[in-house]
Amino acid sequence: MTCDLSEAQRDASERARRFVTEAILPFAALIDETQTTPQHVLQALRANSWLGAGLPAQWGGGELDPLAYGLAMEQFGWACSSTRTLLTVHNMTAQVILRFGSAQQRERWLPALCSGEKIIAFALTEPGAGSDATGIETEAQPRPGEYRITGTKIWCSYGLAADLYLLFARCEGKPVALLVERESPGLSVEPMQDVFGTRGSMLARLRLDGVEVPVSHRIGAVGAGLSFVANVALDYGRFAVAWGAVGIIRACLDTCVDYASERHQGGAVLAQHQLIRRQLTDTLLAHTTARALCLRSAQLRMAGDPRAASETALAKYHASEAAIRVANDAIALHGANGCSPKFPVSRYLRDATVTGIVEGTREIHQIALASYALQRPYLDD
Amino acid sequence: MDARSQIRAYIRSKIAQPLEDCDDLFDLGLVDSLFGLRLVSFVEQKFGITVDGDDLDIANFCSIDALTAFVTAKGAADGRV
């Protein structure tokens, strides 16, 4: 798919490439190994205005349009999926405040979220509620002027670094979205470590024991927390994850081309062996197709097309599956070196695997997108 | 076409079963997470309105009747419908 980029979109991609090459890539292996994102990386993200990149200039954001934002996420995904995850979570959650927050919520939170002075995380998953978010058991008990929240949240990406959480609970049986501040009495934030991929994403378990939150911290009506608030955030998240997966595929392609061009076996460089050549072709095809779906998704989002959310899910499903397959092949191409921490390909596979789970698993996408297919969306083209 | 006709045509084109204007799309299990987002985008694009936090109520989106009432009231408030 061809796509003429505007000057601003091309600039966003190039700025992101320069930034991640200088400030992120040199630390990507360390972030993976130490399972944290160093303060100097967080500071560099703030100083270069990446935390608010997708938010309006009115609030201090970078005002990137969806395509420019996606192109930037591609570059971050190329360098370091953990850091890309921070931008994904922060932007998708801040977008909810931008779109559905009250005037008071916007004025209070958006300037600090755009500058990166404060980080926001998304707290939905629970020990007993993953893909079926309707099963959340965290309870928000309504009281005069406030809610009293009790429950546990897990797999909260960058929850350890966050100052604010968009948290989903059940209020008299109905889902509700609430902003919870890190310093709230009764909230404890614990690390979740030794995960398989995106190991530097500072995962947290949140325990809430009677945390009191004012009614003014609610977003949307009671009952709309999942169907609209959570789903809008997850839609933004899927878009960024899809582009991040394209970045992983690109990283695999770069690494495999380098290795196949330099490594000699059987009297010739790997690139001369027919099965390696086939793999390089398949990797290039995966990159081209995944990127084309992401470009289509971005264009539909910019047009406000009702198909955008489903096409974004389609792009995320395809790009994450392709990234997993390509990264697995990249390890094989590297032979034993593929299993060594001296080469990045094992990190690519672990990070790619996570893109196939977050913001909706592969299986959830397979089910949901079948419903979309039954609506014959291609007739609308 | 009036708002009701446009909403009815859109939803009926996406849902392969007979549907009355008063049928609750959520109670019938016809709205998954992606279709819910499409409904929001559809009314915003088609009627030039912006769905904000105060509008995020299942009661505004649960049926053709509800959507018609919502876009009519919202559009009137915005001076559009």
C-alpha cells in the first residue's frame, strides 16, 4: 500500500528514529535484562516530549496525528518494545481523559500527562478477569460524594512508574471507570517480575483496600466503563501495538539481512543459501503486509471512519502474528547465536509474543473479527 | 433520510437478523467491543456530533430508538439536527 506522508508525518518518523537510536537502542538490552526502565530513559522521553506525543498542543502535547503517531510507535517498537509500551499505555489512557473526561479532569491532569511530569497507567486485568473483562470483581462501593474501592489489579504495565491509574471496577453490579491517584491511602503497588517479554515494562500488581475516590474522578456513567471507556482506550492501544509489532518485524529484517550477508557456512554467505533466501523473502513480505494494514488503519482513523476500530484490530492481529513468526524465524536463521543474549533476536521473539496477548489476545481477535467479516466490510471500500 | 432511517439502515446492514427499533442491542448480545466503537464513530461521523463523557451511557446506544433520541437531542443542543 502506498501512502504519501505529510511533512509533519515524515518528520515525526525521522525524529523518533533519531531519538530511539541515540537514547533508547543503546539501553534496550539492559532494560530487558534488568527488568526496569532507567530514570535517564524516562527523563529523555520527557525532555523530548514523547510522553504527550499523541495529545493536543492545547494541553502541551505533540499533536501528532494518528499516522504520525503510528510511525513514531514503529520506530520505538524497532528499538525497544518496553519503552514503546510506556508510550502506548500513557497515551491510550490519557486519550480517554481527553475524549471523555470532564473539563475539570482535563484541566487537572492533561498538562502534567502531556509534559510527562505524571505518568498514567491502565488498570483493568484481575486475577480472575483477563479476556473476559466483564468478570472484574474489584468493587467500587458508592458512598456520599465518593467511591470506596476494594480489589486487586494485575499486569498493570508501567504501574510501578505511574502517578495515576485509570481503574475499572464494579459498582452495584455495573462497570465503572475511575481515576485513582498513586498516593491514595489504601493503595499498594507491588512489582510483578520475571515475565517473558517486554520485561522492562515495570509491571505492577495493585491492591486496593478501601481506597476512597471522589465521584469527580469517575469517567462516563456507571455502566459505561467497559463498553465505551475501556474499549476506546484499548482501541488506541491496539493501534500502537500494531505499529510496534511492525517495528519488531523491521528489527528482525535488519538483523537477518546483516547476519545473512556476513555469516559464511558451506562455503558461501548465508544469503546465498536457498532456504535462507526464502526466509528473507517471507520476512520482507510480512513487513510489507503488516505495515500496509497499519497505514490503512491510520488513514481510516484520520477520516473518522466507523470501520477504524475493526481495521485497527485486524492490523494488530496480523502484525503481532507476523512479528511472532518472523522473530521465531530470525532465531533459526542465527542458529545457536539466536539463543545468545549477544544477539537481540531472542528479545524480539519474547517481545513479539507479548504483542499477541496485550490489548486483546489472538483468540479474542479471531472471534471478534469474524463478526466483522460477516458484516462484509469490504463492500464499503 | 431522517436520523432514524439512517441509523436503522446502518444497524440493519451490520446485523444479520430481524430487528425492531425498540430491540435492545446489548441485551440481545449483538454489540461486541468493536461494534460498540463503530456505533460511536458512526453517529459522530454521520450526524456531526461529538460523543463526550456525559453521553457515555448504555441507554443512549442500546437500540435504534435510543440512538435516534440521542442524536436528535445532541444535535439539537449543538444546533445540527
